[in-house]
Amino acid sequence: MKLPYGWSRATPVFDEQNLVSCAGLVPVMALAERAGLSELVGERVAITATTVASAAANPAGKLASIIAGMAAGADCIDDLDVIRSGGMRRLFGGVYAPATLGQFLREFTHGHTQQLASVARAHLVNLVQASGLLPGIEDRVFIDIDSLLRPVYGHAKQGGSFGHTKIGGRQVLRRGLSPLATTISTIQGAPVVAGIRLRAGRAGSGKGAASMVAEAIATARAAGASGQILVRGDSAYGNHAVVGACVKAGVRFSVVLTKNPAVTAAIASIAEDAWTPVHYPGAVVDDDTGELISDAEVAEVEFTAFTSTKHPVTARLVVRRVRDRAHDQAGDQELFPVWRHHPFFTNNTEPTADADITHRRHAIIETVFADLIDGPLAHLPSGQFAANSAWAICAAITHNLLRAAGTLTSPRHATARGATLRRHIVTVPARIARPQRRPVLHLPEHWPWAQHWKTLWNNVFRPATGPPRLA
């Protein structure tokens, strides 16, 4: 590709009123409305007392504008101006300026964020019914819970405080805000956000986890989960509150336990011949015996946890042990094998090795965090805590909406990253025309994903809806 020299004398002019850069927002936002976004906001979000009289007017339109901007790639309030460029006002009604949307977010309180969180859960349920989201939800569902620390800068950011995070494999203290999130996934389906709750940076990872798990279980069941539900979490959630919430809801759990004398004694009680090699990075099969040569082995023992509480729980303590090669790498000769033990507590009925693999797939929640950080959660843009909390919930709604749109596009897009979905189906330029008063979108010729885009359009706009004609 080479640019002709004549273009150096060209004059760029930003004056085309019939051109849009994000034509994919048409089917995406139509899907959001088909799942009842505006109706849910109108029913559940009520902001009565406001600092500015007009700030709370039309919350459904303003939240839809925020979600549309996020779907188009906005990661701060100023970036929401992308939905006002070119001919976007000819495509959508009720398009708001970033200043208006920022003022609206600052009117939120803790109670309003709870209302918005209920909208996100109900909208997810509707999206599952309106698209191919979470295939196989009736058979088996996985609920994962974890937290992250999003860095903030400056002392004026409400809730910004120092919390522990890991950077480059090292634990460090960093000023930030700490969202706690739950995700729902299936064997065939990519994870979606069941709930997200913003907390201060210094908040413990497990703070509020039990209620978040209970809400995620209720959301999964409302979406059609009639089979087995497994809740997974790391050591921050291996406590009696989270496990008790799982037992009360009648679901299975698989959580890491922090090592203590009781756990250490239980691990020591496992017989040496009870350990079974498992597939692990670097594992190979012995050509002579056919057995797996691996540095990782698993075993299990019955264990009663939380004995100091009123409701102790007896289940399986599955332990994965890995050879500690630190001394070998340092050049020391190993006199006897040294193992690092990783125990988790579960009532999953799978065989030991399968239960270990299922538990380690809890890391799938990190793909959701990567998507959010690469999109709307790149920043927490407001100085007010409740406004940032509302922003995080809107980011979760946007993530689920793009994921649902991907399932209506193609099998590849059903599991694609958010950045891929934005590039392939959202940020598509188009020119608006109205021959014989019928709206037409003229999209780029030879667009690589044109057929996928038309599939999404046809799946969202059914014949009875009378969609605009595609060029």
C-alpha cells in the first residue's frame, strides 16, 4: 500500500452530516432495546432529589447513550462525544452531550447504583432469552467471583486508597478502587458479567462476596440454569460466608482454602500412593510404560472446614502438589523431593483429576477483566464514588450486550474479545441516505466481515420490524 503524492495537497474537511463512524451501533442498540433496556431503567431507576433540576430527566435515554458510547470504544466521559458525530442524530433520538451525561452520573447515590445493578441483572436474563448467550445453561453453569484493583491518581478521587495488587508477580501497594465481580459461563459459552460492585481500594477481596454470590446464583437461575451450578473462587472467598451462601442456595462450590494447621495436617495425612499425576504444562507420556510423567499430582481427603463457626461444612479437600524446582534452578542438588501444595475445598462430584481441572478454569474470569480494562474500565472517570460505581455497572451491561451481539453474528464472534467485536461489527463507517423516504445505510465495499454484519442485522431486525434497507 502506497499513498499517492497528490494527497499531500488535499484539504481535509470535517463537514459530512450523513456519515457515521459506528453504524454497528444500530443493531447493537436495537438488541439492547429488544432486551428491554429502556423499560427496565424506567421501572427500576428513580432519581428524585437532584442537585441540578434537569440532571435526572430521562434516565433511560442517558444510560443508553453511555452504553452506546462504551460499545463504540469510549473509556471516559469525554469520549462519549463519539455518539454525536456526523449523522448519529439522524440514526438515534435522545443523543446527549458528555457534559450532560457526566452531570447525570454525579447525581447517583449508593441506592441508585443498587437500582442500576438490578437493571443489569434483569437485562442479562433478557439477553439470554433474546440471543444465543450462555448455550447449555440448562445443563451446567459456572459462577466465578474475583476482584481487581483499578489504579486512580490524585487525592480527590472518592474511595481511592491503597490496596494490595500483583504486578510482575510481586505484591505491591497501589492507590485505586476495587471492583468485585461475578461472572456466569457454561462449557460452550463465553463468560458474561452477572454483577459488579465498586469498593474502596483498601477493601478486602472477600468483602461483600457472599451477597454477590447469592445474587449471581439467582440471576443464573432466572436465565434458565436448571442443572448443576458450581461457584468457584480463590483463597479470598474460601470462607464460611461464601460457602454458607452456596450451601443455602443448594449449589456446589470450589474455593481455595488458606493454609492453616488443620489444612496442613489434612494434607500430611494423605498417603504417598494416593497421589495421581495430572496433565500440566511440560508433562509428557513415558514411551515404555505409557504413564504420565508430570511434576504435578493430585489427591484428596475428607475435610471439615469452619469448625469454629456454628455451621461447619464437610466436603472434599482436593490438593494439587507441584515439585519445587527453585533449588535445581539455583544449581543445588535435590536430596529429596520438595512439594508446593495447593488445596481447594469442594463438593464437586467429579473425579479428583477432573475436579482439579474444573477448578483451575476459574481463571476464565480474568478474560472478562482483560476485556473491561481494554474498554470502559480503562478509567474510572469521575471524582465521585457513586458515579464511578454507576460507570462500572454500565461497563458490565455493555460487555454483556456486545457478547450477546457476537452470538447473533457468527460462532467465531460468540467468543471473540470485546475489542474484536468493536472492530468487526460496531465501528463500521456508513453513509445515510433516504431514497423515496426509505432509510438506507451505505457501508464500505469489500468490508471483510460484511456477511457477519448482515447476519447480525437480520437476526436483530426480524422481518416484522421493517428494518432500514442495507446497501
